[in-house]
Amino acid sequence: MKRIILGLSVLLTGTLNAQLRLPKIFGDSMVLQRNAPMRIWGWASPAENITVQFHNQNKTVHASASGSWEAVLAPEAAGGPYQLQVTGKTTITLKGILMGDLWVCSGQSNMEMPLNGWGQVYNYEQEIASANYPAIRLFTVEKDVQGQPVPDIKGGYWQTCTPRNIPPFSAVGYFFGRALHQQLKVPVGLINSTWGGTNIESWISNAGFRTEPAYAELMKLAPEKSTAELSAQKEKVVRDYLHSVNLDKIDTSGLSRWPVVEYDDNKWNNMTVPALWENQQPAVKIDGILWFRKEIIIDEAGAGKPAVLKLGMIDDNDITYVNGIKVGGITGYNVPRVYNINAGILKKGKNIIAVRIEDTGGGGGIYGEAADCSLAVDGKTTSLAGTWKYNVESIILNAGVGPNDYPSVLYNAMIHPIEKLAIKGAIWYQGENNAGRAVEYRKAMPLLINDWRKRFRIPAMPFYFVQLASYSASNGNSNKGSTWAELREAQSMAASLPNTGMAVTIDIGDAADIHPRNKQDVGKRLAALALQKTYGIKMIASGPVYKTMQVQGNKAVVQFTGIGSGLMAKKGSANALSGFEVAGADQQFYPAKATIAGATVVVSADEVAKPVAVRYAWADDAGNANLFNKDGFPAAPFRTDRWKEKTEGVSYRP
């Protein structure tokens, strides 16, 4: 009897799994790509007859022995709304489908950043209120990690662009799509497939890596594995690490007293603040809950007074105490922690700041600028940067595979399942996570572009991307080295690929915020590239790009392409430029005097008698650089030298 029941169970399971279905990327109100063959695919019972009806087209196909099927319909012009009906043993009907242009919007957090998200974009309330575009359709791919390519995404659904639906959607994606729609007057579909804080390597397919000799060693170290295999491997690595640092047996005795002044924390370890604990020396390579304690001395003048506590930013969530009294707590990383301390909490003499930090994955801890970690009381500000005590409350062992744990895991889960779609192109905003491996990015970025073109079966697929904005990541510059400048250079090199374009954004960054709020101009600049290069509209779509340099005595004369209507300094007087540096043979750079002379810029520095090299906007934070063309586009950062870079030889290792 047990065998019969088991057999019936298997039969029923197989029948349920064979029910006619479409991929989750299909749905009511979606956009299909105009003027291109339309692939409609899905699953059904083996050998089942499937009829696809759309507009005036009707096509019947047969499911394979495994139950998969695919119908290719003839191209359709822009229009709609239409109905898609798929019929087998059952019928699926999708309504409100438009024919238009479909763009994939991908990358890390600056592409993911929603209109009403962390930091909030400029004028977000007005932007949301006016986001009423029935012919713009939105789809956000649910985050997922997979060791191998999977047939379907985890989840997501199509929405019409309305004030109600737009707030959580990618701001850059929306502003890009809105500009296209307003100019072209055709429906636009936007697929938001993003994950903040992710490496480019997570978005490249395993097959793509195997085409690039530079990644041969990586493929030996990180062969393709199932999600289950990767999870088991990660758990073993974590357990072995915990044992090696004596954290496999955590002592939480006296936990309730960890926030109070009287608790003895002499046996706790030391941690540098601000810095993620994975970046410490030695690194603390765990996810979970850690407590931080910092002793401060308050004089008689400050005792009992109200105060303001700043803790930079915290990844991910915190509860913060002063002398055992909760003064604040925020759920969410990348949010400045500024807490008011009420009168009467601070005491004369020894006081304790205690912070309970919950890290759910990836980086963890108090991070940001040292200047943003302080206690201000009675007009006196005390720095809290430096050494803190820390202890572990709990560790996450079953967090599963993270988005940066292994190559290809986001491609497998969030790109591969949709790559049968005909699309117009892709926009991309990523690179912050790869700045420490900027030279290697010269290989990774072109590989991503060519890989996606092959996977989507569009050899010349338009691909437009955003160059990193200005941000004071590590205060890097020409003389200390700047990983962000080197990453921007790698991005510039990728722009030499056909049917690509780079939106320069050094002028709209924020030195104190890795997520600048001006996403409108980012979207507009990406759209300008698409309108010019993909849609053939005659317009200026980018700014000046370095061409050549000639040395004339103690001056260097720099020529540019992309000058458009002419060169200009956006800030200050007509010829007052900033952001230029010059160096002699000693490779020491000095701020330069730079003036516009027709279609060139003349650069010099009193300290450099014989110029050898010129650099422009070569720093993590290059917000002072102000060379533009008169059409409103900023010049791209550049260097004329090829001297050794800070990130040379740094390679990706999962």
C-alpha cells in the first residue's frame, strides 16, 4: 500500500508541476519590445500543444519532453493595449500589454535607489506627485541568489507608472525612461534588476568568465556549483573561522548589563571606529549582532546638559544607549545616525556609549567619516573616532549564499531568467564596490557588456552606464592614489566599445554621501546618450573628452573631443577652471592654473618648470572640477600619464 500511495503522490506532483505557466516576467500591463521578434515561452505537460494568440497573430507549438515550449511571433509596431492569450490544457490571459521599448536597469545601490528611498531624491514629493504616465510600465525583479542559472526569477510584477506605484522604483531608471517616453512618444517598459553593494563579478555569467583568459585562474578557484553546495561550503568556512578565533562558544553572561556604566568590559576586544568590521586589521568576518562600547569623560560644565551624538552610518541596524538609557535606533544601513541625548543623562566623569549593531549580511559596523563620529555637549565637540570595545552577542550561520560570495550568482538568478526577452538595451550604474580592484575592472566591464549581449542574443545591444560620481571614499587623490579615479578611468575605457556610452556625473555627486540625491540629471544624461546613439536624434549627448596634450615651455596645452558648442567653466568666471593638476618628471602633482583658449585648455603650475603629465578630476571627490561644454555636459576625468596605479595587481577572489 505504501508503494501505491508513493506512486500516486509522485504522479500528482508531476501533474501540478506540468500545469501551463509563463515566466514571472510576463504579466498584465507589461511592455513587449516593438519592431523585434517576440519570444513567448513557458512550461506545460510534455508534448502538450500550446497556442499563442497576440493582436492579429496566432501560433501553435509543442512542449518538449521536459515540458518547456517557446513561440516566436512576428515583430509588432508600437501600440496597444493588447491581450496575450496562451492556451494548452488550460488558458492564461494577460491584459493591457503595450508594444514599446524595453530597457533593463541594473547595477548596485545608486541604480536601485528609489524615488522615496534612503536619502530621497531631490524634489521627491513633487516627482512622485507628477509621475502619472500610463504608457510607462515598471517591473522590479525580486532579489535572489543562485549558484547556477535558474529558469525563472523569484518574483515581481508589472505596474503602471502612477504616483502610487513609483515611490519604491529605481529613480535613475524612472528618470531615464521618462525622458525617452517624453521625447519618443512610445510606451517604455523598465525592468529594475538591482542589488545594492554588489560586485560586477556577481552579474557576469559563468560562461562569460570562461571566454576571458584573464579569469582562467578564477574559474579554477571558483567552479560553478549549485546553491546547496555553495551554502554548505560557506557554512563550513564560517564554522572553521569561528573556531580559529575562539568564537564558536559565545559568552553572553551579563548581557542585560552590557549598556550600563558599571559593566566591566576589560575582557572585550578592540575595534576601530569608523570602519566596517570586515575591514579591520585583523578582519572580523562574521554576520550577526555585536555590541560596541566607548568610554567618554564629561566635565562638570557638560554634566546633565543635553547633547547630540553622531555615529556616522551603521550597517545594518542599531540600538544606541548612553549610560544604559536608549537614546536612538534606526533600521536600515546607509542612514546617518544622529541622536539627541536628553538633559540629565550625561554625568560628570565616566560615561558609556553602547551600541547594539545587527548585521544581516555583507559589511557590518559603524562606518563613514571620522568627523561624523562625535559627541557635542555645551558647545564642546568630542571625537568618538578611534578605539572602541566590542563583544559578540550572536552569529548568523544560516544566512545562505550572499550576493558577493561567489561569481555569477546574481546573473544566474536575476538576469538569466529574463534574457529570452527582446529588449531595446540596458543601463548600468555600478562600480563603487569594485573601486579597490579598479585596474581589473578594465577587463570586467567590457566582459559584462559583451556577455549580456551574447546572452540576450543582441550582438549590438545598446549599453549605457554611469561613471562614478564624486564621493570622499578615502580622500584619495593624485599623490596618494585614488581608487575611485582609477575606477572611473576603467569605465572610460569601456566606453570605447561600440553602441555604448558613459554618463559623467562628477559634478552631481556628494562628498559626504555615496548616494547623491540628484538622480534626475543622471537619468537625463543616460537618456541623452540613448536618444543620440540608439534613436538617431541629432543632439549633443556628452561632454569634453581628453584627446592629446602638447608641452609648450612651462605650459601644457590639452585638446579635447566632444566640445560641442565650445568649452566653458561652469562655476566662476568664464575662464576660471579648477580640477586640473600638473606634474613634472618627479611624478609629484600640483594644483594647476588652467584657462580656456578656444578649443583647448592651457595648464601650468609655478612648481613645475617642465610639465610631463596633466590630470583632471583625479580624486575620489572631484566635485570642484568644472570644465563643461556649453551644451551643459561635464568633461570626463582623465590623466595623460600611464604611471603605476594604486589598484594594479589587486584581483577578485570570492
